[in-house]
Amino acid sequence: MQLSITAARHIHLAAQGLLHPRKQRADKEAVLKTIQNMGVLQIDTISVVARSPYLVLWSRLGDYQTEWLEQHLDEGQLFEYWSHEACFLPIESFARYRHQMLNPESMGWKFNQAWLKENGSQVQQVLKHIKEFGACRSADFERKDGKSSGWWEWKPEKRALELLFTTGKVMVARRQKFQRVYDLTERVHPTWNDKRDLGNLVDAQRLQVLDAVKALGICKANWIADYFRMKKLAPALQAENLYEQGLLRKIAVQGWDEIAYFHPDHQDLIEEALAGQLRASHTCLLSPFDPVVWDRKRAAELFGFDYRLECYTPEPKRQFGYFTLPILRRGKLIGRVDAKAHRKECVLEIKALHLEEKVLVSEALAKDLAKTLRAFASWHNTPQIALKRCDNLDLKALLQQNLQ
């Protein structure tokens, strides 16, 4: 048995909740289930359009209330920690990350041991403040050193809070205007007990690997570790060993030299794909930090889509734009949009729209894109769409007709 590359893409998108548009209007529970399904929701603060975590959810749920995400955090259904960078995570996976909190030495720049040694008293003062006065933000501490508030110029209290967060002494209790509000871990997650609940590290890592494969739908072995940003996997956690234990299954994919792995829970999905019964019908825009594209190598191998985020590239050297959003259309990544939401003016500016070279322009394509852009604009409360640049003039004309 062998899957086509198209079938492999459809399995991946089905596992990610992106194969078909949602039929019913999303409710609060759908937000939580979507994050549980992905296993992770990466956080980023760039806001030229909706911030990334909100956008990742919109791609799967359509119109929904963004405050539901923070409500799940506040209610203890989610927590924040380092996974695929800073992320919202289902509380059920807390044990896996608790191992990292208690042994943070391997976490690189996220745990500055030298700074801790030099500033231990400062850290203890901040911890004491939280114990006595309750949850706080970094903004609650007045800056006294005269420096800027840039990324690499964090004030000592912010550094202390982040270090306490990384080592698990405090957690993010809630978000206030997207700023973290920190409180003691025992207050944020009062039902947790290390001695009772921590479990074995290898068992926790095994579950992490299995969840990564499940979230990917189908994958090459060398894609697995990146999903949750795990280190090099120990031999016992390698995909082939897990296959031999009956914890994973495998199948060939046309054009792949390596064998593909999948989770047993997706056996029905694999059989549907083999029978040619999986059809992709969803069109949407993706965040640059969406699981489908955050691994640039995987996106290239699976979708033939060469993508990189250019917001950190000097403007004269950008090829496509500051914060380009990949376009997913019916199982394929067909292009990218550089958009900006002008919220006060109620305008969604499409600064540029680029199609991949081999994508054929048609009326159906234009209708799909126009419908998606209208939905995207409506969700941002920017109902007016200003299409500035589209290199394909035929598509631009068709879009302008369909957007009127």
C-alpha cells in the first residue's frame, strides 16, 4: 500500500482541522478542543493583523470570540510555557513540561543561570512580592535604571519574573490586554502535586512524541522532534522503536525515500485516504506560526512551499512582505498575502498578494480567495478591503470584481 503525496497532505490537514471548513458556528468549547487537537498554540505579539494565536484558531474555526482563549487560560483549562517557543498548552500536558521546569539547565537562553547567580536576591524579592501581594505584571514594577523597555533591555523585575516562570515557581494566571499576569504555581494550578503527579521523564517524553505524530497526521521521522521543540530523541523514543512496540504504524508515500509514520488513532483516516475518499475543501489564510508552516523544511517537503517570515529581514531585502500569510486552498499552499488591518479606518489593506508560479488563475480560484478575504476582513472588523498589489493582473481583475 502506498499513499499519494496529495493523500498525505490531506491526512496532515485533517489532523490539523484544516481539511474542511467548519459547518457550525464555533463556540467556546471548540476553541479548547482545537488547541487540544493541535497540542500546542504558539504565541506571538506581532499585530499587523490579529495576533498569531487568534489567527491560528480563526483558520480552523472561522468567526469566533477571541476572548474565549483568555477565558480558558483564566479558568485553568490552558497554561503557558515553553514548547514550540512560548505557547498556550492544554493543562492535561502539564506533567511533561513540569520536568522542564524542574530541570531548566538545558533550556538555553530561556534559563540564564549566570544572571540568576548574580541576581538571586532580586529574584527572591519578586517572589516574595507575589506571595504577599498576589498576582502581578511586569508593568507593575517601576523602571528605575533609565534604560529602554526593548526586548534585550528587560528591567530586572521582568527578568526575574521570566526566570521564575521558566523554573516553574510562577505561572501565567491570566492575560490582561495580552500582558502576562504572574502568580504562584500552587495558586494557578492548585490540584497539582509533584510527588503524586510528576511521573517518569521517559514516559512523559514518549507521550510527547506520540502526540506530535498524531497532530501531524502523517510524518517522516525527522519531522517529529520539531513539533514540540524536543531535543534529539533518545533511541527509545525513535519512531521505528515506537513502531516495533506497536505504538506507531507506518506506510509508504509516493516520492518519499523515507517511510511515513502515523498514530493508530488515525487508522480510519489512512484507510479513507487510500480509498480516495479524502477531499480538501477549505480555503483560508494561515499565520506564519501555524503548525502547518512553522517547520519550513516540512512545508517544503510536504507542500512544495518555500516559506520564510520576513519581518526580521530589512525592508529592502524582503521578497514578499513584512508578515505574509500563506494561502491554503483546497489542500494546497498556493500563495501568500501581505495584509494589514487598519482598525480605526475599518480597512483591511492587502499590500500584496503573490501566487505560486504553477497556480492557474480561474474564476473559481478568485471566488474562493474573495470569500476568504471578506471573512478575514469581517472578523477583524475591517469590512472595507483595499487590494493594492497583485502581480497576476488577471487574478487582480477577477478579485476586484468578486470583492465589489
